[in-house]
Amino acid sequence: MPEILEIEQTEAEGVQIVKPEWDSWVVEIPQEIIEAQGLAKNSLVVLTYQNGKIESELTSPSSKMKAISKRLLEKIV
């Protein structure tokens, strides 16, 4: 069963409102949702505003980026 994620809304001082230049933005998926849904670690969601609706697309790290990260970690450890 899906869980409801409550997001606290706060007022930020000194925040300047600007006109967006793109119709899409990327949001990090919280780790607890990634684990609960069985998503790949570090998955992101791309939100796109189009025709009065917000569409979403899940993205995961590419296999090429995973391989590069693994090699870097092996060199460090």
C-alpha cells in the first residue's frame, strides 16, 4: 500500500521569485521510499509541466556511471 509523504511548507526569508526557464525539474527520491518501492539506489524523478499537468519519469544511475563509481571507490578503498 502506498505511503503518504508529508512535506512541511515553510516561508524562506530573502527568497527571490524568478520566472522559470524550463518546464522540468529533478527531485531526489527519499531513501525510505527507494527502499520501500525497490528502486535503484540514488534514483531520481523528473517532473515536467505540460498541458496543465505534471508528468513524472523515474531515472536511475546509468550502468556506465555505476561502473565509473565502482572503479573510483576501488581506488580509494
